Amino acid sequence: MRHLISTIALALAAATLPAAPAGAVPAPAECATRWTVTGGKVAIRRPASNATSATATSPVVRYLHRGDRITSCWQTHNRNGSNSYRKCGKAGQNWLIIRGPRGGQIPLTCVRR
């Protein structure tokens, strides 16, 4: 008897749930790319309001230290010679974008996956 009641309750609950629309697309997955900071003390820099990427002289928002783990799926790819830098023992032009209220950009040469 108890089995019959629970089966009926389950059937009624399933019948009252709204059906998903025919063309429903699942929500996109969150960014899962994890990076580890390899430099000793690395500055997160905020680019100018009219620039797409930071420079070595952009204002510092905060610092990350060696071994810190961050999540980011976005990078800026600069091919302009004026945005080149030499950080963490390597020369580069690309920056990793860190989102959030205290986000900014970090040199790509100072992180690894």
C-alpha cells in the first residue's frame, strides 16, 4: 500500500512540472581554465579607459604571489610593439584578463596552466 501511494505521489509531481521549451538550450558552462602564478610578486594592472590591454606602466590594482591560482578564459593578443613588456624573465605582448571588481590584466609570461 505504501509503495502504491508513493508511486501515485511521484506520478502527480512529475505531471505538474512545467515541460522545457522545444528549442531549449542548456546554459553555457562556466570558465574552468585554471592558471598558476609563476612569478614572485606579480601586479594586476588596469588598462586605460580607451585601451583594450594594459601596459607595463598601467596602474596597479593589486598583487598576486607565486603559487596563487586564478581562473580566466580570456586573453588580449597585442601585436603592437608599444605594448611589449619583459616580466617574469620573459618578453611578451599578451595579457591574461582577470574578471571581477578588483580585476585587471596580468602578463601571460607570469602564469602557466
